Amino acid sequence: METRFERKWLLPLELYNELYFALKRSVFQFDIQFEVRNVNSIYFDDFYFNSVYQNLDGIADKQKLRLRWYHKENLISNPALEIKKKVGFLVRKKTYKLNLEKNFAFDLDVFKLTSLLKKKFPLIASFNPI
């Protein structure tokens, strides 16, 4: 399980370059970790949209579920189910790589994939893609 401290700030667009170059010059040696890629996610929530409301209300202790894959947005290929738990600024994320035998078309097969996930992960049985 990956654990990290997470803080988010709103940054005015006009300060983007200043921050970028400050990070590049930093003694902490920030560097690009991943190639340029599309990051695609399907979030799951319950019937009452509790995850959405927790986010909008700024609740510090929460959990969210998402399916994530990279590159083509219309083809779900090599996805991972992520369960992200946040308590204050401490974030724990558990990632389950899904070794699926086939790819799924985003617009046609997302509910087939959801059914498969619910069988494999009973924890998400009461959640639906949103």
C-alpha cells in the first residue's frame, strides 16, 4: 500500500512558470517520473453520491474508488482498481492490477466490466460507475 502526505493548493496561472523553474532548481531533484500519457479514470460512488458530497464539502477523512488506465481513452486496457483513503493530509492508496483477458470499449462495455469487478471485489458491490 502506497502512503504519502498530500497537500493541494490553487496556483494562479501566471505563477506556473515561476513554480516550474523553482522545482527544477530545487535541491530535492524533482524530475519527470512518467512519459507523457493520457490518464483515464472511472470513479465509483454509491446510490446517494456520498463520495461526491464528501469531496465537495471538503471532508478530510474519506475514501474513493476508481478504475484507472493509461493511453487510449476509448479502450480500457490494463486497468487497475484503486482504493484511496484519506485521513487529514495522510493518503493511503491500494492498487489492484486487473489481469483481464481482453480490453473493453469504454462506451459499450463499461457495465460488463463493472459486473466483473463486483464479482472479483465484493467491497464495491454497492457502488456504480459515475
